Amino acid sequence: MNGMPGVVFEAERPREVAEFWAALLGGELVGDGHDAGRHDGGRLRVRLPDGPTVHIVGATAEKSAKNRIHLDLASDGDGGTGRGTQQAIVDRAIRLGAVHIDIGQYAGPVPAPWYVLADPAGNEFCVLEPRGEYTATGALAAVVIESPDPHRLAEFWSGATWWPTVRTDPELVSLRAPEGRGPWLELLSADPCPPVTPRCRLELAVSASGRGSTATATGTERPGPMPETPETPGASAAPTTEAPATEAPTRGAPTAGAPATGAPGASAARTSRSASDAPDEFAAEADRLCLLGATRRGAGRLLDPDGTVIDLVPRY
């Protein structure tokens, strides 16, 4: 099965950003094959014990608006699991290179109880106050995807990850692994919703066995060989928009029936990989996700119903 999707952030200095997240989250920093020794960091992954992979890659576009995807960090009160108090985590993040940012969290009559910061590449994240639902998550509380209609989007991601919905509020839908460990996947109402850009996207790991690798759709386009990386030259990129977005601590109601962004994409250009490097599991999983509401964007790349980019990757 797929489980929690990995998160991809682009950065002008990928090694610096990867080292930041590895230190802040206590994860293992590993490289992708021959790229591990590149002076600019290549393509680096931060592996977490019970969480997704945070994948840092070189930037293909400038950051011009708030990300649609962000990470929420968990904190302890007095004592707790050893993750540290909220203020201690904020102070540590600042020492590692983060900065405070204002995206509207202080605009309401009562300031938000969480801190909003940005990593060295400008990727936003939140350090939450202690919350009981996140006591078993480790350092990373949740991967958050903003959406104009989180309830509609939750149906797709529940099917894509095989995770059940465990919390439904007017402005938030939460998914959780059936075993109750690791971070949550949360769909958050946003109006306006941040634009789709290639600077933040999601990964779904596909293995040679297990659910999600057997179903096929009838009459759908079969993807070509999987590209070596999402940023392979010739691969289609996600649609972008110029309008920046803001976020407030009190969210507006979800927009019912909001149209999905992103049109069906054409197949990406073939890469140097041979057909033997593109197992049938990737084609079958792409077909399954299309049945759930995704659209193809190229070989190994799809868009969720909101237009957020999904890359299919081998299970590491």
C-alpha cells in the first residue's frame, strides 16, 4: 500500500535545506544514487522513523507565493515525549536558519497559538502548541495540503493512501494510518487557495506487491517509462498562477463543488531509462489513481483533483 505521501520541496541550495530539515526533525539524510556526492546537494532525502520522506531537489522556479503544502511540527508541554517545548523548537529552528514570517496569523482578535516560520528556502511550516492528538506522531505532526474543498479532496487521498478519515470539521479533514502511528495527513480549507507550483509537490511510493499495484482502468492512457526524477528535462510541469495567497488563523468555509484545477496532461518525453526500469506496478497505480480522480501529467506524474502534483516513485 502507499501510506503517507512523501513531500518534495525545491530549493536553490538543496543541501543547506536538507541539512536544516534533517537536524530539525531528527531524520536521516541520504542521497539519491549518483547525485549524493554533488557539491550542490543533488537530490537529498530526509527519512523519518515513522513519517514521510522529505525530498529536497534543485529549484526549477522562483518562489513567488505561499506553498500549498506545509509541515506542522509537534511540541510537548512540560516533559512529554522529548520533542521539546514549542518555544524550544522555535528557538532551535531559528538557530538552524529558519525565520519568522507573518501570513496573517496575527490578524484576528486572538493571535494564533502556533508559530509560522520559513526554512532557508522560504518553505513555510508551523510549530504547533501541545495537542493531545499528536502525542504519537514524533517530531512531525502532520503534512498539510490546502484546498478549496478539503472534504472532496479527502475522498481522493483516503483512496490513494488507503488511510481512513479520522476527523472531519467544516474547515479540516484529517487522515491517519490505520495503525495509529506517525504524522497525520490533513486537508485544510483555504480561500483563496495557494497556487499550484512545482516548488512543492507530493510523492507516492509504489512497491512490487501490495494494494494499489494491481487495479487497472479500462480505456485509459498507459504512462511511458518513469522518468529518473520529476525534474527530468522534457517532463511536463504543473500549471502555475500568478496570484499570491494569504492565510489567516480563522479559515473560511470550504468552497463546495469547487472545480479541480489542471487539465489532463500529455505524456512526458521518454528518458534514457529502459522499459525494464518502468515496472507494470507504476502503470497500474497510475490507472488506479485516475479512477479515483487524478489526471495524468506525464510518465510517473499525475495531478490530484485540486491540481497538486503527485510523483510516483519506487518504495525506498
